[in-house]
Amino acid sequence: MTMTDFSTIPVITIDGPTASGKGTIAHRVAQALGWSVLDSGALYRLTALAVLDQGIDPADEQAVARAAGHLDVRFNGEQVWLAGRDVAPLIREERVGNLASQIAAYGSVRQALLTRQQAFRQPPGLVADGRDMGTVVFPDAVLKIFLVADVAARAERRCKQLKGKGFSANLANLMQDMRARDERDRNRANAPLKAAPDAKTIDSSDLSIDETVKAVLDHWSSLGTQA
């Protein structure tokens, strides 16, 4: 039996601020290529939900890290299972997202989730979205995308997304939360949000989902790499 050389499995990373559309784009690109996908943000949101469910003090870094290291998680299409229940809708709530951003600043939490994220690298390839996929988790990725959009466009998208799922949403509050989250993500000491030096930046403010997916796939095709 031949052991898989994981370093030869191609990875496309898609990093960017909250609500830049990276999750949707990552899924569409992975679907187009027939690859698997990693929504790294879901792991941080799942940790945040576990913290809330278990009554853990978010200020207790070691307790939060232990929760991250012992997550009973399973992904199945649109379903996200935590400790035997589908929590996909719950982890998209703003309270969970805001807490996820806070605990993501903890180095011990990021370390606890690092190996779990890297294990998603399976043949024939992986599309990974997050905030430090290209800079920390998969620094050898063959293609790194940094997806940006102005905060007004991102807030409108998130507002529409939340209302479409039956949640109440206030545009002004969302914009305020996003600015605060962007500031926190960019300035944290551990794996701050930034483009890798070799990343291709795509501004999706005025692009449709299809146009953004095409831009990523065009970058992939330009490499002349066989999928």
C-alpha cells in the first residue's frame, strides 16, 4: 500500500474578512474541480458554540482550547454535527460568529485546530477558506486567493443571508459588528488576517458569485496545473 504524500495534493486557499463570500466561493470552486472543501471558520464557530453550550468562560483561554481540542464534529454536506446534533443553523448566528472571532485570537485555540484543519487535505485536492489558510495552515498552497469586498457590500450580503434563513438582522448593527470584527482579526497577535505575499487579491464588491468563481478558476487555469 502506497502512503499518500500530502505535500503533492494541491490546495487552493481563499482567505478574507467576514462575509466576503469566501465560503460560498470555496464551495463552488471545489464543486467545479471535484475537490473537497474546508470551511475553517465553521471549526471556530463550533468551538464558540461548544463554549456557550458548556458554560465555559470565554476569557479562560485554556478551557476554550480544551473544548476546541475535543470537538465531536462531523460534516455531511450542508449538515454540521456537534455532539450528535445538526447545528448548521446555530453556528451562523451573529452571537456565535462574534464569539468565534474573539476566541480565534487565542494561540492555543488555533494550535488545537491546526492539525484538524490540515487533515482535510485529501486527494484529489482541497479548497480551504478562512482567514489564515494561505499564511499559516497551508503556506505551500499552489494558489492563494485573498477575497475582499467593501464593508457595506458585505453587510448587505450578510443581512440578506440572515433574513433568508429566518433570522432578524439590522444592517447598521451588522456594519458596526463587521468593522469591529475586521479590526480584531487584522490586529490580533496570532495569525492576523492578511494576504499572503503570493496571494491573488479579488475584490468581489461589484462581482456576482458566478463572476467571482470564474475569476478564481481563471487564476487556477493560468497556472497550467493539472487538477
